[in-house]
Amino acid sequence: MRPRIAVIGRRSASVSGLRFSATVAAEAIGDAVFAAGGEPLILHGGPRERMAELPARLAGFDGVLLPGGSDVHPAHYGQVPGPRTVPDHEEQDALDLAVARAVIALGIPALAVCRGMQVLNTVCGGTLLQDLPDGPVPHLDALHEVTVEPGSRLASVVGTTAFKVSSYHHQAIDRLGEGLRVVARAPDGCAEAVEHTGADVLAVQWHPEDLFDSSGQDAALFRDLTGRAAARRAATRKERPA
């Protein structure tokens, strides 16, 4: 049986064919997880007053994927919005932050992408650069190289040869959160990946779902997630009484 991967849903005001708002996920995310052997399932956040149930709900999955999206509200890291910061829906912030806290606390294998990495840094007490200054490396809707730290867990997944990634962000990590280690950077020094030193969480600033079918490194990130999730599933089944 494929390991069950909870893809955290994004709130959308409208979707073609529906009369009401919706909880959605990018097809590319689902395709990448499925191609890697996982079963992608969209997790609906539900009302905020039921958020206390989230850890128990997540415990029923084998892995979690926290995808990209809009800007995290700067209030969550002690700042006010800058002129180009466009905060997401407050319910989306509440859901994503709660998910990041739960996967850390429960040890659920997780992959965080773009906004997901920024959410992870925020719950670990870090801050974000609200708008990256113009420089030699384009980060918004562009391809650029990343270099991975030798000896890191990420290096064991994608190797240490520099490779190009699909980048779509205007914010980035500023002060690194507690328990996080930067394990990849762009040529301008921007943090492109972090891993948690205590939890089973890997995060990348780029969008590996964009090139998973042509980039061996991006495909490896999803295989790593489903592999870790399958191991958790096997261990959980072994622990259950007969």
C-alpha cells in the first residue's frame, strides 16, 4: 500500500465548477508525490476552533507535505507588513503554523516547500526578509543554481553537485529559527534549504514539483519523503498489538 501523504490544502475563494470556496492542492504536487510512490491526500483545515484536533488527525498519515503559497503574515514573527508583503488568509496561516508545530512535536516525516519552509522557520522562532532586494540572482519566476552542504541529510538525497532549481519567491529566511540548519544556498547566499536537527523535516525554498519529471534531484526529494513515510508506516504497524 502506498504511504499516505497529507498535502496541506490551500484555501481558494473560487474554483471552476464550484459555487463556493474550496480547499485545493496543485496538481504538480500530487503528480510528484504519486510518481514517487506516495498517495497524496489533501488535508482540509476545518474551523480554527477545532485546530486542537490537528495533531491527532496528522498522526493518521505517514508523511506530510507543506506546500507553497502566499506570504506568511509578518505578525507571526514580530513585524508589520511591508509595502510588497501580501499576507495569506488568516485561517491558512493558522493551519500551516499548526501543521509545522505538529510535525516537529510528533516526528512525522515532512517536506516543506517555499512558503512551507518560511512557515517552518517562523514556528522555530526565526524571521523573514519580507522582500528580497534586486541582485545578481533572480528568485521570482526564474531558474538558478543551488549548492548543497556536504555531509548534510539533503546531500545524501540529492548529492553535492550544484543544480538548477525552479524559484518563485520574493521572501526568504532572515534570522534562522532554533533547531534549523541551512543546508543549501543560492550563489547570492540566500538560504535555499534547511533541515531540522531534531525532527524528521526537510525544507526547500524552491519548487521541486515544477521539474520533478526532468530533474533527478527534485524527483529524489519526493522519493525521500515517501521513503521516510513508508518507514514510519512499517514501524507503526509493527508497534500495533496483534
